[in-house]
Amino acid sequence: MLKYLRCCVAETTVHEKGINQPKDGIWFDLPDNLKQNDDPASGLEDRPQVDLQNGDKYAGQWRGETRQGHGVVIRPDGSRYAGQFVDDRASGTGKCSHANGDGYAGDWLDDMAHGQGKFMHKDGSSYTGQWHKDMKFGQGQEIWDDRSEFKGEYRDGKKHGYGVFSSVDGATFAGQFSEDAMDGEGTYTFADGRIYQGQWRNSQMNGAGIMRWPDGRTYEGEYLEDRKSGQGKFVWPDGRSYAGQWMAGKQHGVGCYLDAKGRSRRGEWSHGSRSRWMEAP
């Protein structure tokens, strides 16, 4: 029994949205180069539609009692596959459509999406790229129904490796992914113009990095769960700076403050407020 419905099953995660389904004629009219006439030398024979034991209907080519060549399968729920068969399995080029409006067109091997292909969801999102045994694997491009986009590497169905994500609001991320999360080195450009370049873990700024603001402010140092934490230096556009300890996004601990005239003083801060100077001006 064909397993193509498993490949084309609709996902519910945000990472599996896709583009509008074309009309049925696009899906189920086989390309001319896939249509073959009976050829005694090939051993293939065209036969009319038959009912299979599992409830499917099949019309197409056979070699003896084995589906071989091109054909169309219709399942009881209305799902369909049109394409090539090898040894009773979808193998080669083919197109499938779910009753729910989702579909896949591309390469197949042993009833699985394998090679190059495009998966389309009825909500307006899609994945176009490489597949390995029904899983996104290799280079691919994903487009969501709001036109956000990802181009990059996949492994076992998830974003994994280097990729570039572009959001409809103008935000972008270019860097490393691990199992769908931003993880490793990467640069994130925020919609408000901020740019962070540095380390990530589980889609959060985590580790060493540099944040730059459009007005000229900068922070270079350590982050923990998207907040300045550890050692870091913050510089204001007028030349003032604070270099020292941070916690939960605020100055916390010992640090050195440099004023706009270049005078520095060492002090102690608590949750963003200076507690005391540790030396005279």
C-alpha cells in the first residue's frame, strides 16, 4: 500500500506552512514525457482502472501483476497520486494531493519523497528543496503564508546548519541553526534597526556578542537568555561608557564609568542603580 500520504501529511507547526494549491488539472495530468505507450519490449501494459484490496483505485501501467511505469492512484478519502512506479512503489517523478488541500510534487523513492520536490500547504506556505526519506534534508527554501522566508540547510526535517531567515516586518537572521532553533554564531537585524552579532542558544542571545543601536549606542560583552549578563561594556553616543558587571540586562556589580570628558571612576551598581563610588573623583 502506498505510503505517500505519510509524506504529504499536514504539519501543525509554524515551520510547515506552504503555497496555495493549484487546480486539480495541474496535479493529475502527467507530463508528456512520463506518458508511455504499450511497448512489448518493455513488458509494460496499460490497463484501465481497477479496485485494489486496500480500497485504492489504480489506473496505469503494469508489468505482470506489479504496478510499473506511470499511473494514478485514488484513495477512498479523495487523496491522489499521479506519477511513476517501480516494483509497486511510487518511485521517480510524481505528484500527490491530500483531501485537505495539501500536496507534494517532485521526486520519489520507495513511496517516500526523496530527492528534489515541493510541498505545498493550502494556507499559502511551501517548502521547496531536497528530501531524504520523507524528511526535508539538505538545501531548501521555506515560505510562510505571511511571506516570511527561510533559505538554508535542513536535517531530519528541521532547520539545521547555516541559513537566512527574513521576516515580513523586515527583521532578518543569518547564521547557524540547530533543530529549528537559532544556535551558534549569527547576526540578527531587528525591525527597529538594532543589529546583534554573536552567539545564540535555543533562539536566544547567549554568550559573547555585540549589539548596535541606530542612534550609535553599542554594547559588547556577555549575554544570557537575551539579556546582558556577565562582563560587558556599554558606550553612549556622547562618549560615556560603562565597563563592568551586568545581570538580567542591568548594571550589577563592580564597574568603571567614563564620563563625556574622559574622566573615569570605579563604582558599585545594584540592579541598574549606582550604590556607591569606590574611589574619589
